[in-house]
Amino acid sequence: MMSTLLNIGPVDGRYAKVTAPLQDYFSEQALIRYRVFIELEYFIALSEIPLPQLDHLTINDHDKIRAIFNNFSAKDASEVKNIEKTTNHDIKAVEYFVKQRLVEAGYDQLKEFVHLGLTSQDINNTAIPLSLKEAMEAVIIPAFDELLNTLYGIAREHLSVPMLARTHGQAASPTTMGKEVLVFYERLKIQLEELTSLPYPAKFGGATGNFNAHHVAYPDVDWVSFANGFTASLGLTRSQTTTQIDHYDRLSAILDCLKRLCVIIVDMDRDFWTYISLDYFKQKITPGEVGSSAMPHKVNPIDFENSEGNAGIAIALFEHLSAKLPVSRLQRDLSDSTAIRNIGVAIAHLLISIKASSRGLNKLNLNKEKIDQDLEANYAVVAEAIQTMLRTLDYPAPYEALKALTRSDKPAGKKEITEFIDTLDIPEKEKEWLRKVTPFNYTGIIPKI
């Protein structure tokens, strides 16, 4: 507990319980572990070409080599960091660590094939997208699924509950609570479908992307096909023409999609916050929980506020990373390296936001009495239906007639609307139809679930 109290950032301080599942993907230890994984898998892939010096390695040898990664521990990560104190280079420290472990496993004569022909970004631009991909699959997508299931449940339960709509903050043609919730369900679902269709990128091509060292050492190997196959085996899509680093355009598309998901969450949070303030939802009371330090009666919509705040930070980070990462001076500069380390921070704020929204939604109880009161108090919203029907009957200036009725100093309620219908010079059949239109049934076509 004390260690989280000393953390500077809230994502692994105050919100450490929520973001703990992300440690396996975005912590410093996780980054080192992913880098070790790439180095070892590359070494094994070279033996499968096979390069002549490695052609004697068997499946049993591969298992022994992979054990270095499979048994990777916090102690190993600390060892890499200690090596880095001397090298002042994080990837070189990983390379030396892997070589030492291979020597200990009995492969001393083969250690120089570790990191053969590679540059640091061949490791980083595979390790980081892979960690992001696996974090999305293991943590973020399931969290979104939980949110979607909750929204779907609310939408289904309240699909036929009529509710006063508000456009420009003013009373408008009625809708249903379930349909309005379904809007957010659909928006999130569409973006998640797009997100899961996007390829996760990889850069693999040596110091300036041309396989210079690979080609000079083994000119007969089809290194492009090798690199394409190697990155594909990791579930990544290799960028074919690059500088020293990936151009990050595909990664930018992923970040932009995540940003759009955050924007939808903010929009959703604000709407539910407003529904609570209108008393359309009551919040379940948690025993012992305090809403205000001064006002004992208050039950604040803190989950939606928490979600909105964290989604906003995630938006800022995703937006910056999306715009910054694809821009690099000539064949590369180092600004991407320090920026990309914050992907995990952005994902953490996103996770906090998703979880907070889900928590808030699960606390809601519909207050139908208040919703019905608002519908009854705004009976004039049926004016749209009446003037539209009158248009079909060639009634003169129907819009203007309803405008005069409903925008007078005295609000037009059910009594005034009914009296107006009675005075209309239209067939009694149509009058009877208009009398049946109320704010409670004038909800249009309700989407099917």
C-alpha cells in the first residue's frame, strides 16, 4: 500500500487496483520482457531459415532457449537494468542479458547471432505493438465488452419507456430511454469493430530499413520474406518501406480509434450525468459512502465524473501520440522513443474510464414517475405530430397555427391541445386520430433489439 502512496502518477497510485492488469503489458519490467521475447524468437527464426551456423539447433534447443523468456522474473528485469547502468542503452542491455543466458544454457558459440543485423527499433517496433495488441485483447476489449453488456441490458429493459427528448436543452419530440442508451451502445460497438479490424504494425529491417547488414552477410536469403513471416508469426503486420523506425501510421490509426472511443464515453458520461440531475435516474446507495463532506443528503454521480476526467486525459495523450509518432527527422530522431512509452499511461486512463462508467451504470435505478411528470408537463411536444398530419390534409398554414398555440404566454397542455383539435375544420376521423396522440405514445419507430 505504501508503495502506491509514493507513486507520482494516479494510474498506478490512487487507481492501482484498477490498472494492475496492465502491468503485464506496459510496466518497465513488461517492456524488458517483451524485448527479451523478440530477441529470442528472432534468434530461433534465424535457425529455422536455417543460417548455416544455426542449422543444427533442434526443437529441444528451441525449448531451452524459450525457457529464458518463459522463466523471466523481476530479478532478471533488475539484472537488465543493472547492465543498462553501464551501457546507457536499454536495448543493448537486453542483448547482453540474452547473450549471457544463452552462454549459461550452453550456447556460447552462438551468442553473436543474438541481435544479428538489427537496430534497436527492430526490437522496440515489434515489442511495443505486440504488448499493445495483447493488452487490448486481454484487458481493454473485455472491459469494453462489460460496458457494452451493461448498456445493452439498460437499453433492453427501458426500450419502451417514453421520455421527453431535449434538443438545444429544450423540450422536443419524445423518445424512449432505451433507444437513447442504445445510441451509445451502437456507437461504441461500431468503433470497437473498427478497432479490432486494424492491423498492429511492426518495423523490421535493420539500421535504416534496408536490411543492409543482413544482405551483406547472407545475400542469398530473402530477408524481406523472412521479416514478413517473422512479424506475421507474432500477429503483427510489417511496414514494408521504412527508415530506421516504423512510420507509425498504422499505430496512429489505432490511437485515433481509441481516442474516438474515449470521446463517445465522455458524451455518454455527460448524458447520464444530466439524466441523474433531472432525477430520471436514482443512484443506488452504498452503505458508508459519503457524497459530500458538508451536505449529508447528497449522492453524487462521481463515477461518471471520474470516467469523464480520465477519458479526457486519455484523449489528450492519444491525440498527441497519434500526431507526434509519425513525424521524425530524416531517418530518425529519438523523440518517438520517449513519447511511445506513454501509450500504457493513455491505456490506463482509458481503462479507469471504462470501469468507472460501468460502475456508474450499474448503480442506476430508473425513476419513471419523474420521467412521466416531465412528459405530462410538456404536452405541447405533440404539436409536431398535429401540424404534420394537417399538412397531409391540405390544412392552411398548420405550422403557424400550432406555433401560435404552443408559444403563447400560457403553456399549452392537454386541455388546450384537445380544444384546438376540436376547432379544426377536418373530418372527425382525423380529429379522433389526433386526440390519441400523446407525449407517451408519440415516440416514433423504436429500434428492435
